[in-house]
Amino acid sequence: MSTLRLATWNVNSLRVRLPHLGEWLAANPVEVLALQETKIPDEDFPREAIEQLGYRVAWYGQRTYNGVALLARAPLEDVASGIPGFPDEQRRVIAATVDGVRIVNVYVPNGQSVGSDKYEYKLRWLAALRDYVADALTRHPRLALLGDFNIAPEDRDVHDPRAWEGSVHVSEPERAALGALLATGLEDVFRRFEQPEKSYSWWDYRMMAFRRNAGLRIDLILASAALARNCGACHIDKAPRRLERPSDHAPVVAGFDI
DNA sequence: ATGGCTAACATGGTTAGA
């Protein structure tokens, strides 16, 4: 029996956030960390800088946009990039098996605005992800799907549900797509535990949104039943959002007995 | 009021994020 701590963090440029990443991992030596929006082409990935922090790493990135990486203390096995059968130039998914647990790290498309081409892409992308995860679950009973989902699951995950009503990140089709993901046999482990009211993981850079706690909870850790039942804790760490030049997202952490 | 910040790319203004 050991503890597997999983974390997810949209760093909004790994280059800019490397100092924060080093500080955070020193204080929070999780076993696995899923990063999104690395914004670095594969050939320029700062592998040595990550390894010096004591982690192995697998990455799948591109210039300027998107990009994901998986950091782990233990070896990353059966690394897979993208969604099989869903050709996509945008690099948003990387998966690996760590300590016998399948980890799928996702950066779900933003969707821009309801009805836009990007919104339609987001829904198509989520449908493909559902099929991918459903298939993976048949081979990996212990599976975690974590990352930036760009969907607030419920109104309590939104600072001002009235203002956001019907808009991208909360619209009914997006929430239905998240529901279809959960229906494959996954659970949002954050809600297994008592949490502070108005818990969010993202705050706009503008209008002093962080100081006003005007945020959304869109960064999630979903676990299969076999994994979720052994989840001992889950929390959002707001500390890095208070630093100088922060990411607009905060890390989310969950611990599992495996 | 569709702005407001931040990052990338480029080296000033556009694109994108959420």
C-alpha cells in the first residue's frame, strides 16, 4: 500500500512558469503532475530542467498554443499521444501508465462562444474523448482522467451563475458532454469531500478577478470507480495564483491509496 | 461598455485564452 498523489495544472506557458513549477513541486512532491498549455514545440521541451526537479517526463506540444506534459516520479509506461482515430493538429492529450494506474491528461478546447466553429470542435472533441476513455477503461480498471476541461460541472462551480448562464464553459451541451464522460464510469473526486464554498481553479487576469474570487472550477480530476473509492483527499491549491506573474489556473491535487 | 490581462510571435499589433 502506498499513496499516489495526482495533480493537474494549466501553467499557461511552461517556459514562463518553470520557476513556479520548481517551487511548487519542492513544496508538493506529488507522484504525478499533468500540465496543460505548455506552448512549447517538442524539439524545444525543457526536459533537463524537469528532470532536475526529480521527475521523469513525457510531452506532446506545439508552438504558441496547447501542449501537454506528464511528470512522474516512477517510469511512464505505454505513453500515447492524441486521441486515436481523431486526427487533430492540436496537441491536447497525453496518456501513460504510472504505478499501474492509467493517467490521461487532457486540455479540452476552450470553445470560444456557443455556436462558433470552435464550440462545435469542442463538442466533437469531447465525443471522441468519451469513446477513447470508454475503450481505455476496458483495459485499465484503475484510470484517472485529469486536466483542464474548460467546463464548470455545476452552477456551484461558477462565481456568478446568472452572468454565465448559457455561455461557453457552462452551456447545457458542454455539461451533457461532461456527463457522458462521467457515465463511462468516472467520478469528479473533488466532490467526494467537504470543500470550501466558492472553490474555483481559474480566475481571469482582468478586473481583479482573483482578489474578488470571481472564478470557475474547470480543472478536474476524474477517477474510475476502482480508483475513486481509494481517494483520501482532493483540494485546490490557490497559493501559486498569488505569486508574481502567475498562471491564471491553480493546481488541483488528489491522493489515492494504491 | 465585448473592454479589462497575459503570452506568443514579433519587435507593434494581432490572435487566443476563458
